[in-house]
Amino acid sequence: MPDQPFADTPPPPYVAVIFTSIRADGDHGYAAMAASMERLAREQPGFLGIESARDGVGITVSYWADQQAARGWKQVAAHLVAQRRGRATWYRDYRVRVATVERDYAMDSSPIDAG
Amino acid sequence: MPDQPFADTPPPPYVAVIFTSIRADGDHGYAAMAASMERLAREQPGFLGIESARDGVGITVSYWADQQAARGWKQVAAHLVAQRRGRATWYRDYRVRVATVERDYAMDSSPIDAG
């Protein structure tokens, strides 16, 4: 579990990129690539935070200030993957969904940013 | 890993409810509650699918036909939790984000529904 399991997002609206994946067999540099990917995400303009879990299926949700920031990240991520071994080395299959968050709340029922 | 790791969603727009959580210690009926919750979700009007992973932090994304369906699910889920032991028994903390999915694609770059 990461030090900060929850992304520290501002009041909505903001953008969520939901990446759901099934890994291919073997590492083939996957762990290093995933670490680079997250480091790179944190440096992008408009990055707000990231939440990630895997047990068989993996779900990573990255949060972005707006659609432009999310699109910018897509380009950077695609470039990083292309530079290395390519998607089929690491993933059997995946889905990407880009969504605008319209409301949010924490366990105490407050908006996240007020927590 | 579930039999169908990816939710079989229609073309956008549709609604994603992103639930990120940290478990409290002990089971206290959590596994039974989680199973009931998923079974109940599948019976709700407007349910499209669910994707879930946990390793320390848990992420469950449920997909709904529209905002009304997502709100209906929130009421049902809250009722189920209230009937049993309550949130603090199972969760140390959580976040809920409700988002409208505007575009999606699969590994082969096609829209998910065309796959």
C-alpha cells in the first residue's frame, strides 16, 4: 500500500483516467516501466494524484485538472511505452476510460477537499 | 481474478462510481457483505458492470447507465450497510467519486463496445 493511498484531489470538476488491465506473463521490465510511468505522471502539468491496486486485474486511476491535461498524459504515456518493449509485452488486455468527476465524498460524508 | 475482469460497457456516455477504500482490521462479516453488495448491484436498474482489485488499498469501479442509476445505487448500498454493522466496522477510510465517462478504448485502440 502506498504512503498516500488516496489521491488528494480538489473540489470537482476534474478528470479521472481509469486504466484496468490484465498483465501478460513474466516481468520483462514491467516493474521498472510502471515506476517510470508513475514518476513521469507526477511531473506532468495538471497531475492531481493516482490510486492503484492489483490482484489479478489491475486498476489504476489517475486524476487530472482537465481534459487537456489527461490528453497530454496519454501522449506521454504512449511515447514511454513505445520507447520500451511495447504494450503486448506487458499486457494481455486493457481498458481505458476517461471521465469527468462531478461529485465526490469521503467516509465522513464531507466533500474530499474539505476533509 | 473474476471470470470477466473487464466491465462490458456500452458506448459512452455512462457513469463510473469510483470507490477507493482502506479496510479496517478483521473481517467482521466483510466478505459476506461485499458479496451481497455485488449481487445487489447486479440487480439494480441501469447496472452496466463492475471492476475490482485490492492490495492494501481497494478500488472498485461500478458502471451505471446514467446519474439516476448511480444515485439509486448509492441509496441501496447505504441501506445495506446500515442494516449490518456499519461503515466503521469495515473501513478505516474511503473515497467515492462519481464521474461521467466521455470516451473509452481497449488495448487494440478500438472503442470498447466495438471490441
